[in-house]
Amino acid sequence: MKNIKDSTGIKYLLLVVITTLLTTSLNAEFIRNNSKNIVSDNTTNLQWQDNEIGFPQHWLKAIDTCERLNLGGYKDWRLPNINELETLVDDKSVNSSISNIFKKIIPNGYWSSTTYVRCVRTKK
């Protein structure tokens, strides 16, 4: 990669990164494997569990459940981070914000491996 020193080059590099991130989430290419209950995203190269194993009530239990999961012949499952979860969002969906290729949608929300999200309140 070329070493960019001026501010114009840095702005361009940031624009490329932001555009790539937006394109990734908008152009997800999901393929469902019904026999394995797995949805694959060819854009991010992630595979998603889509079966009924129950929804863990605690974050640590969710992590443990993923680490012990044996699904579709795979044993290397993990809890996704918040950025990976955002790739599943379908802004066009009416009934759910998750892509309709998923059959087992959890209405209560999803756990993430992201440990901290900073919320900022603006004063009025």
C-alpha cells in the first residue's frame, strides 16, 4: 500500500473504508443451507447459526453456548461482535430488521461479544 502523507490522501482513504463498510452491509449475499440450518454470507465470509437451541438469558451463557456448539459439522462457532451483527440488518424488512432468509428469528434481540457500547447523551 502506498504511504499517503497529505490530508487529501487520508480523506480519500477514509472514504474508501467507509464506502466499503456500507457496501458490505447493503449488498450481503446470503445463502441458506436448510439441511445444516446455517446461513452463509458470501460478502463477509461469515456463517450464521439458524436453528432452535434456545436463547441464553445471560451474556456469559451465550458465549459458552456458542463455544460448545456443534452444528453443520462445525465446532468453531463464536459469538459475533456488534459490527458483524449489523451486517444482518435488512432496512427494507417490515416484520423484522433481520434478513428474511433467516427462519429462526429471536424477537428479544441478539447477544454480541462486544463488551462495551458507549452511549452519549447530549445536553439541551
